[in-house]
Amino acid sequence: MSLLGKDSSKSNLTMQSNDNKHSKGKNKSSTNKTSNAEHSDNKCKGTPLPELPALEGYLSYMMKEITPELAAHAKLNLNETEESRREGLRKMREILKADPDLKFTDTDDFLLIFLRSRKFDPKRSSDFFKTGLSYIESYRHLLDRKDPEVIRSIIGSKMVGFMPYRDAKGRAIIYARADKWDWTTIPAGDAIFGGVVAVQSAAHNPVNQVSGFVVVLDLKDLKIQQVLAMTRWLIFGTITLQRACPCFMKAFHVINVPPIYKIGWKLVKPLLSEKIRKRFIFHKSDDLSTLYEYIPQEILPKELGGPYPFTNDYWAQDIDLIENLYYSYLDNNYFISKRKGKTTGRKNSISNIPKDI
């Protein structure tokens, strides 16, 4: 089923947000910039990139407008109609405002993120929002960091990012690569933090809220040192995305799987819900034809047999917005009792993950 409308081939490269924006007072005094971070920052601040070439049948990742086909999909699968939106927003506000200990972003755009994630059930949406906040408060010292170079270095490394085109169902495609992760320059904690920021901020896009995401996890050249460095942080990231991220993860395509991957998989698998576990699809290392059955080869990068090299440039140009959306969420949504006496200063680094993770 295609979820694309008549203008599906057009690129919308300017993302907007009606949510409260986080102050842009950023600490950019960091002296140890990596070349990747500098390259990415130049892309963000330089000349705007040209629009993506029109590719019939596929939306660009930066597309933010709900097409008629996407609206029909939302009605069928998410119970979204004008009436359900109106009633859902009213009831969710009523539930959240009834809690005197809760501060939340009271805008339609923000609340719709959670209503769509729970198919417009106001009670379930409110419960998920509050449960996620409780989890965030427990690990705010890990999640509330103000270090622009972390995100920029990850974008510049190309170890994770969004492919420029969406699949035929309008789903954003996340591409994560083991061979691009240098664990000696980007600590595992930074890598997981960057992934959380990317997905959390992407959840503000209405197209992503309706269509969801698919992940391509490329484990080519995965090293035992990476597995050992990442294991405990991977557990933290897995729990965070399930408990605090209101987005639909539709499929996880794992390719170029080495034997050592089993170490991490055995630790993470029990933490995944049954529904998520069933969405992991493992492909043979020497044959990507099965991947093409799910994601057309023509929208994949050269690294996966497609026509163009993978680039983060289109995603990277919105780095300020990505950071603003993430920190706005942390600053404007919390339990008052849990914030009393606590500073709101950002952490510049992550040292050790708690032993209870």
C-alpha cells in the first residue's frame, strides 16, 4: 500500500515546529572538535542544500506534510479523525491538568505525538507520557546533556542517520553502521545519547508519527571491542526508546551479522517487547536481495547496492532544530516534586552508566 500523494516526489527541506523552542544559548566553547564535527557543522551552517531529485513514489525524509493517503492510513490504523483529534486533545489535557505535580507542553502539536502513539486513547496516551517522564527523571543526569559536539560528531561520522528518501509506506529509514563507529573517539555513551536525541526529535514530525520508522542495522566489520564497549549502554538505549519515545518502530533489518553479535543480542532480546522482537529481520550477509523485498534498492545508498552514496547532509542541516526539540522536551515537561532542589545545568560528558541499568 502506497501512502504517497500526488506531490510525493517533492522534497520539503525546511522542518518547522509549533512547540515551544528551547533557548539557543549554547555553550560552544568546546575546544576539542573532531574533523567530522566541524565538517557537519559547516554543512549545517553553510549554503542550503539543493532539493533532492524527484523520485516518483517516494517522499523525502524531510517531508512534514500529511498527504491524503497518509491521512487515510492514520484514520484506518490510528483511529485519527477530526473528531478523535478534538476529543483526544480535550480529554488528554483534562487528565494531565488534573495532576498538580505535572508540568507539560500544552500545545496541540505536542500532545498529538502521544495520542498518535497510542491510537487516540487519551488515558493510554497520558499514562505513556507520564511513565516516560518518570523514566527520564530517573536518568536525567544521562539524558540532559548540553554538548553540541556530541551530536555533530555523530552526524559527521555517518555511523547513524536517516536516509534521504522514505520507503513506499512513507516510513523514515534509520541507517546505523558499525564500520563507521570509532569507539576510541566516540564513546559508547555518546553514541547511544546521539541515537536517542535523533529519534526523539524526529518524533515531532507528523509524517513520522503516522508512518513510523524502519531501521537498517549494518554490522559489517563489527569488532569485539565495540560489542564490549556498547553492551551496557545498548541496554540503556533499548529501555529508553521503549519507555520514553512515542514512535512506531515498524521493522529492524539486521545485515552483515557476525558471530559476535550474539553477545549483544542475548542481552538485549529479553528487554524487548514480544511485538518488537518479532519485527527483527536478519538477512544473509552475502545476499541483500531479501532486504530489497522490504526496502527498494533504488532508494538505498551505494553501500547497500543503491545508486547514491550515503549522506547525512540533508538531515544535518537541521541540527539546531534537532537539539532545540530535544532540550525543549526536557525543559518543559517534568514532575515538579522531582525537580525541586535540582540544577538544570547540562552535563558535558557521560562517565559511567549506573550499575542498575
